[in-house]
Amino acid sequence: MTAPETTILYPDRGGNIHTFRAITPCALFDVLSPPYSAENGRDCSYFQKSSVKEPSVVLPSEIDSSEVVWLEELEDHQPPEGFVVARGLYKGPVIRR
């Protein structure tokens, strides 16, 4: 199999907020290293679109509020219904940044 484009995220600060939306049938191969671990401060949170239309937040003037989507964290910290993760142990060569 091949992919038309590979995206690599190396966030240094501010977390790593992302979403995936399939346009055509596909599979997603997401390698997390080190893996999520609440015990080691690498917890994973899941969010949904907020029902709040106008939060009491002042946005910088250069940001168009019509392009902002407000999110709220799912309280139980569990993935949304229908979300499936298959975990496996990476046995390949050492990957260095």
C-alpha cells in the first residue's frame, strides 16, 4: 500500500489537537511514540463540538469568529462511540527525531 502524503506531528508545546475525517474509504495508521499513558503524563483526551454558540472569550482581532469551532472535552475521557483502536507493539528499527 502507498499513501499520497504523510503527515508528521512533533508538537513542542500546546498539545497535539487533531481530527481525521475520511473523504473516501481508508485506513489510518497512527504511530504514537511514546504511547499515551495517564500515569506518565501523556494522557489522551477526546473532544466534541461545544453546544455553546458564543463563549465569553475575546478573540484577537485578526481571527474571524465565524471560522472558530469551540470544543469541549468529553467528561469521561473515553473515545466517542464507534471509535476503534487496535494496539500493537512496534518491533521495527529505533526511530530518532
